[in-house]
Amino acid sequence: MKKGIPALAFKFGWIPGSAEEKIFKAWYSNRYHAVTDDLTQPVDKEAAAQFNGILLSLLRRVADAPKAPEWKSDSFFRRFAAR
């Protein structure tokens, strides 16, 4: 961002009060960047492959677009755009 290049951060959501919310909050509170955050945790490999496919598709669309990404005029981060 400091070089004026727009960036993405992916956030995943859930329905408030759902089982998914409870699972995420417990994982985030008890495992995320903790000693228990290790490779023995279960991984949904099919979902991970789908996510990678989404990222690859987005990457190709951005790379092949006729115009480079740019900040919206009212973006907080526009101050970092190359001058």
C-alpha cells in the first residue's frame, strides 16, 4: 500500500449465532498463533482447493485487465498512491 498498489484482504463470515461463528471464535481464541496452532488441526482440503481456485481466477482477471487497479477517489488508502 505504501507504494500505491491496491491490495486485498480476504475475510470470511458466518451468520451471527451460527455453529460456524462459535467454531471460528473458539479457534481464534484458543489456537490462532498459539502453541496449539499446528499442522495436526483438521483441514478441509477440498475447500482449500476451491479457495485457491478463486484466488487464481481473481489474479488472472486483474493481470489480464486492460487497466491496472487503482484506488477509488474516496478511499482512505488513496493517500498512499504514487504521486
